[in-house]
Amino acid sequence: MERKWLEIGPGSTERDSTWLRMDCEPGEQIDLICQWGAEPIPLPDESMELIYASHVLEHVPWYQTKFAMREAWRVLRPYGRLEIHVPDFDVLMEAVRQKRCLDDHAENGFNRELHWMHWVAERLFHMAPDSQWHRACFNAEHLEWCLLNCGFGDIKRLDSERGTDHGVVNLGMGGVKIPKANQHEED
């Protein structure tokens, strides 16, 4: 069976055999090794129907966001779909405005006292090994702008993830690959 769905940065999420799984480090269920945003996705042009990346794009340095998304665009078939979930920077700013934690999340035992500013810092920077730190931030307006500028259309907010629930900070957005012949010329 030819697999036409790609998950980038799957972590420990279980998937059936319809999915290819790509990560920056080898793992038991990882099919492809690639540093998304830093190198080309090792797949042929127009070979995937769906690409899913949940809480991965924020680990790509902000200045490599467009390259990462353009690689997804390249690998998708015409009218294929990219689904991205990231922490919502606007939610973090709301926690700052309210000076309170918006849930009881405490990553890896950090911030057990749940001070609101530690909560914001953990969600913004992700307290984990250096290779896992967040290197970009997004809100809905910025993520939509990135998708549009990389050739995606029919952009919609996504209500839920296909795996781990990242809670109140989750921002999901999907877009469809619009073939270049059907794109409007830039002003």
C-alpha cells in the first residue's frame, strides 16, 4: 500500500500504516529523518495528499518557517492539505494581561508552583532539551499569512488535533496547496 499521509514530528503518537512518519531523530516508528525547515523533505514532488505537523513548526527557527512550509507545499499533490498546530501567542499574551495561568500545565515537573509568568515562559520557550526549544511564535494572523505566502489557500482554523491535546494554547490551521497556475499574481 502506498502511503500518502505524512506526519512531521510524531513523537510517541500511534498511527496506522497509511502514515509516513518524519522526525529529526531516528526512532522506532520513524520512516524518514529530516530537520524540517533546515533541509528538503526527502520525498518526491507532489507525492503526499496530507501533511500533518502538531506542535512542530515552533521548533523550526522563525527565519526557516517559509522554507519549511514551501517544502510541505512542494511535497503535496495539487489540492493536498497541510494541517499545522502551534502554541497560540495571543493566548500567552492573554495570560500576561490577566496575570494568571490559563490551565494547570506543568511540563516535565517544571513550574509545579504554577506562577503565571513561569507558565507563559514554559509555553513560549518549552522547557526541554535544547534541541526541543521553541524557536518561533505564531498567532492566527501570522500563521495564516505564512500559509498564504507559501502558496496555500482555503485556509481554515482547525478545532482539534489528530493526537495529543495541547489544551488552551493550541492554534490549529489548515490550508490547501493551490497549484501555481491557479494562484493570483502578487501585487
